[in-house]
Amino acid sequence: MKKLRIFFFAIVFSLNLQTYSISQSVPESFADLAEKLMPSVVNISTTQTVVTSSNPFPFQFPPGSPFEDMFKEFGTPQERKSSALGSGFIISERGLVVTNNHVIQDAEDIIIRVNGDKEYKAKVVGSDPLSDIAVLQLETTEKFVPVKFGNSDKARIGDWVIAIGNPFGLGGTVTSGIISARNRSIGLSRYEDYIQTDASINSGNSGGPLFDMNGDVIGINTAILGRSGSIGIGFSIPSNSAKIVIDQLIEFGETKRGWLGVRIQDVTKEIAEIEKLDEPRGALVASVAQNSPSDKAGVKAGDIILEFNGEKIKEMKELPIIVARTKVGKKVKVKIWRNKKEIVKTITLGRLETSEDFKVTEKTKPLKEQGIENLKISVREINKEDIKARNLPNQTTGLVITKIENDSPLINTLEINSIILEAQKKKIRTVNDLNQAVNQVLKSNQKTILLVIYNSQNQRRYIGIKLD
């Protein structure tokens, strides 16, 4: 009985310790932390000149009216000053400030208020629209209190965070919350790996810091979900990604991102099945830019990149982020799935900003026809006018899709003006070629056809389609 009583007390004591350790992780107050960090968070106001034309008539012409264009020149051009507000934070004693690119884009004057009272003019050291990051320099010789960057990779879902910024011009505002999710992509920029937080973020918070409980910056507050203000879903650029861009902007005034020279797409379940890959993973190479690092290393369209520089690629969206943060000129090992086996290529990375890929030019031109009964589409052969108008390689052959029936297996996958280049890894030159490929698949057990196409934006894509 005595032993049982001792055992019981040991369990109770253990549970009390666990409860105490959990309660310790919940802050009693953020006051000390906020007081320490406030002097390093700044309010940013910008101005730019906007030219508008006043309407000399006491009425408006309806949109599309022929009179709208006829009389638009009668308006008197007028200049007015437009202002915007944002936030930022100091990262060096000499007054280097980090904010979002969209806060200072096209600004003629940038005024930064520090610690709620002192104002300074600032100039742009460097900015990067692709990551939405900018670095500013305060025009003064005074010294400031900087903050440090933390390791955003160690930030976990559920960790406490605080945001400090200038929402709606109300400077020095502190909000708290937790990390709600990691690795979010919301379609705002090319490189997205956002931290999601429920710490209240509103208009004017852009460019402000997201702090962990050590007072280190683990994110740059950039976006919110919804136009009506904070609804508990805000997004921050992780500090580890941001710091690479910031360091380059400080050193060079511009970014120097790694470049492979490939267009990629998701590996779907159907494509993984056709390629005998164990599961949908990696990034499928849709096309390879001529004379690019990948082209020189022997990477081919249809390859699936499984690993880059030792990092496994689970989803297609991960590859551009990893490549971009890799140093230009570095030789990297790339693991590829080709012809149902793994191979390794060594690639010397180029620089994205000096590549032709960086200047995206997309042209489409709708342009007669035959039906593919089993696909329930109509097509015509590509001609020289198509190639010229869409700036395609001279040797391009294929079929232009002119119509897709509502019950076509392609209805939610392809669009009119897409060009079918290959089927089942064989080039398509005529309607008969495509019909033969479709019939061959229908006679097989697989019932999945692999198409290579140019979409209406002239991007080469691999599409796996289940046929009934």
C-alpha cells in the first residue's frame, strides 16, 4: 500500500511539472519585449505625383461610348500628390531600414519616422519586386538601435509572435498571435513561402517585422487576406529567405539569383503513373531554354527533377525558391528521373536577372479543322503564320485546338489555341498521328494518354489525361 501511495504521488508530481512547463510558454505580458523593440520599428510615408485629367463636361460618357475617346483630350491634365503609408525596421546602427518593395515603389520622397518623433529622409539602396523587399538608407549620421534576424526555419506552427507597425497611420502599434501555418503560397509574387499568422495585420503594417519571443525578426509582414482589414490571416516573408535578398541588395544594389533555365510544372498522379514514379513528386521539366545551364548539362524536356543540391523536391513550387537562393556560378548536383530510372547531372548555375527567361514575352493569336472523335475536340495543323505570330521555334509541328466539347476529357485541362506537339512521346504532325495515338491508348489497360502541348501562353507543358 505504501509503494502504491508513493507511485500515485510520483504521477501527480510529474503531471504538475508538465502543466507548469506548458504554462511557462504562454507569455504573461508582451510589455517588456515591445518596449525593447519599439525604437527599431519605423513608420514610412511616401509621396508621388499623379497626373489626372479633369472632365470639362457636367456628365460622364458611358464606358465603350464612341464619344468617350473623342472627347477625352478635352480634359485638363492636373497634377496631384499621392501619399502612402507603411512600416519597416532598422537592421544596422548606421540606419539601414528594411521594408516591402510595394511600400516605396515609384516614390519621389520617402520620410521615415523613428521612435514616434524624429523624422528623416531616406533613399533606396536597392529593391526587388520579385520578393517584394526593399532596403533604405536614412540620410543622417546618427546611430540607431537595430534588431536581429532570427532563424525562421525553426519557427513552428503554434509559436507565439508579435507584429509591430504603422496600421492606418497609427504608429507604434503592437499586436500578438501565433504562427498559424508555414510554406503558404497565395499568388502574389514569383517566390512565395509565407509564414501565416493570426497576429492582427492591417493596411500600413506592410514592411513591418514579425518577432519571435526572443525579439528576433522571423518575418516581414507583407499581405493580408481580405480587403476589409485583418480577419486573422496575415502573411510574412520568412527571415531566412528575406536575408539572402537583403544582403545582395546592400552589397550590389540588386539581386543575383541562381538560374537553371527550365520551365517546370507539377507532377500529377497520371504523369507519375505513366513515368513509373513511385508517387507524384519533384518538378517536371516542360521545356529547356537554349544555351541555358540546364541545356549545357544535358537536361531534357520530360525529365523530372527529384533533388537539387542535396535538397529533395516534394512539390514543383519548391524548386524555384531553392534555385533562386543558390549562389550564381555554383556547381550543383541535380538528381533526375528519366526513362524510369534516376540519373545525376552537374549544373553550373547562371544568373536569372541576365537571362532571356527573365523577360517573359507571351503572345497569343487566335486563328480551320478536323474532329478527333475520341477526344471530342476539333483541331487544325499548325502553319507558318502560327509559328511567326507566336514566336515558336521554326521546326515546330503539331495541331492547334480550335474547339473543345463540354464533355471532352480535356475540358478542364486544355484551352482553345493550345498546340498538341506530342502524344505518348511521339511527335504529332497530322490529325491521323493523333488519332492513332488515342486509339492505341484506348486499346491498352492504362487508359491514360500523355500529351506534350504549348498552352495559349506558349509555355510547353506535359499533360496526363484519363480516357474513358
